[in-house]
Amino acid sequence: MFKEDRDTPRFQWKDLGDIEAGRPNLGSTTSVAVYRLMQYTLRDILIARYDPDTASEILREAGKLAGTEFCRNILKKDLDFNGFFADLQSQLKVFGVGIMRMEKSDLAGLEFVMTVSEDLDCSGLPLFEETVCEYDEGFIAGVLTVYTGKEFLVREIDCWASGERTCRFTARAIDREAA
Amino acid sequence: MNERDSHLLRELAQEVERVARGDFSPVRLSTVPSPEVAALADEISMLSDSLAETREFIFALSQGRLDVDPPPRNRLIAPFKQLQANLRHLTWQTQQIAAGDLNQRVDFMGEFSVAFNSLIQSLLEKRLAEEKLRYLSNHDPLTDLYNRGYFTEELERVERGRRFPVSIMMADLDGLKGVNDTLGHAAGDRLIRQAAQLIRHAVRGDDVVARMGGDEFAVILPNTDADTASKVCDRIRKGEAAFNLESSSYVIGISIGIDTVDRGGSLTEALKRADENMYREKFARKKKQESAGRPDS
Ligand SMILES: [Zn+2]
């Protein structure tokens, strides 16, 4: 079920398994270092095997799938936007993903500017001159797409890794209904 | 170190002092430096430039202008960027509050958070008090139905609207005085509440049911023709019968009158006609009861 060939993604939340039952002693959380170890070694091999842009694209798509499932299974989608956003904020905190805040929201035009500090992916990384949170870009796009039914373009404009302390994302609906 | 370098180092020390005073003009030396001193001069220049480019941003921030973006990739001002991000979020939160979202809370601005959150809390309490007041001004305290004032306003609103045909129902409780006199006012109140519940259950959620006073009720039924209105009446009758089968202390009897108007009709007139119909029914019911009570001759 995990390794058959496929053309479109199949992952579902339930594929995460019964973590509580599986780890009665170690529990359901792990260290941030282990998460980053996974992400940055994977990125390293993807770049070596393909190229930096392809690696970014793959991470972004995976993030989108994760955001989609997260929204479907964890978030309260029947609230108004502010209620939904408050729920998203608190769940990201509960799961230790980061502290999310809204800087601008245009509900009519479906455009948002939000920040994430203490980001799971990048806060504390050595500084390069580049943003690294493509996985987060995809994640946010996935969440917004499930809630609004519209495809979103999300880009990280500031990142800890680029020296900005806080990651800042712009999100904009693109003129396409979600698949 | 030769004489020239130590002279240049003294010059550089003065340049650093100048930068520390806030003068960020380019570093200038009186003679050509050795490569080592030149490297130091370059670093001081870069530091000076970094400081210079933060100046506009920090100045704007100090004035509350949050739209001025920080210089990119400048690591000297990280805490100020964090402050700007916090203030931008706070601005957004305040906009949401102004638009009516009182669930916003601040948890990142120290003592200000406490003050801000207590402000929201008092707005919330004020809103609840207003809602309660509005409820009280629109409702009858005994039955929780709408009161006469709200009913009259609603009658005008529906008359201006487009949900025709509209049926108006008047309902009057029979025998309240008797219950009050024999079983007391508490029992009378109970009877009124039970009749109110009966009517409420027979209509749709957005129909307007009001207690007009004493033992009198009125209902606005938008989008309801005469046939449908008489079905509502049947439902009340059924509820009445079911109640009377169960009740041992008293019976509910409700006289009902209905009138239906199409678009352009006056609802005030309809209300009057419904009232007349109700009295006709009351009279007929009384007659029937009297003849039922009279022994056959
Ligand atoms: Zn980042």
C-alpha cells in the first residue's frame, strides 16, 4: 500500500497509523532535529539526483499534500475565516509547527500576508542568502485550498535562513478552481 | 607596524567614533593604506553602510509607519523586524476587532497584551449586555415569544418585503380568567406558557409568533397561502387535543382567526380581519359549548 507505482498522490491522514498505540513508551512527539534531519537530507539527495529547482518543487508539492490532509483531518472548516484562521494558529502551535500570524487579509480578493516565527523548518538555521521553506509554502497553499476551494500561489518572501528572523508568506488565489 | 600604518589606525579609530555618533558618511583615509589596514577600513565601511540603511526603517518604525519594509538581509536589526511583524499583526487584529470579531487576543506584547485583552473583554461584556437588552425589548418575558412592539415593526417589514402571500393568525386563549380565579395566577401563567409553546411548535422557525398581551397571540406567516395557513391551524388543534388528553388540572382552548393577503395587500387590515374571524370563532365555540352543556329537550 505504500510502495505501489502511481501517477497521482495517494497519501491520506490515516496512513500515519495509530501512533499512540505504536509508541506506548516514546509517545507521539519527537525532536525537531530529527524532523530537520529528514527534510534536509532528503533535500540534499533530491538536489544531487535532480537539481535545486526540482528539489524545491518536490518539497512544495509534498507540503501541499500535507497541508491538504492536515486541513481535512485536523481543522474546523465550517467556521468563518477568522475563526478558521484562529483554529489554524492554535493547531500549528499544538503540533509545534510554528507561531503563525496574519498581517494582511483580503477576503474578497483572497490575498493574504502571514508570518511564521519559531518555524519548524528553518528557525535557527545557519544563514544563507535564500529562503528555504518551500515545504511550508505548499502546506499553506494546501490548507487554504481545502478551505476556500480555490488554488493558491504561496511564496515565502522572508525567511529565517535569509536573515529575517521571521518567515513571511504571501498567498494569492489563482484563477482556477481546486481539482 | 610601521609609522604610516599606526597613523592610519589612529585615523580609523576616529572614523569608528564618528560612525558611533551616527555619522555614516564613507570612511576616508589620508594616505593609501597597506592591504591589512585597507581590509579593516572596508569592514568598518560595510558596518557603517549596514547601519546607514537601517536608519530609515527604524525611524519609520518609531513613528508607527509599518509600511516601510526593512532593508533586506540586514542582520543588525533582527529584533526590530520582529517588532514590526508584531505590530503588523496587531494592526490586523485591531482591524478584525473593528469589524466585529471579538475573539482576537494578544499574547506577545507584555503588559500591553494584558491591557488590550481586558479592553476586548469589556467590549465583549458590553456586546452581551446590549444583546440581552435587545432581547428583552423584543420579547415577552413570560413566554419568550416576541412582544407587541416587535410584532408591529415586523408587520411593516414583511409588508414592504416580497414574501407574499402572507397569512396573519390571531389566537385567543379561552377560559384564562376562570383558571386565574379558581387555580390562581401561577396556574394562569402556566396555561399561557403552554399555549405559547403549542403555537410555537405548530409554525416554522422564521414565522413571527408574538404575545400581544394577556391571553392574545398573533402570528405572521410569510410565504403562506390560505390552505397552508389552515394546516397550521390544524396542527394547533392537534396539539391542543393532545395536551387536553394528558392534562388533569385544566384544558387549553384556543380560538383562531386567519386572513391571507397577496402582494400589495395591507397587513394591518389583514390583522383586523383575522381578529374579527377569531372573535367569530370564539363566539361559535361558546355557542357549541353551551348547547353541549344543555340537556336535550
Ligand atoms: Zn523560512
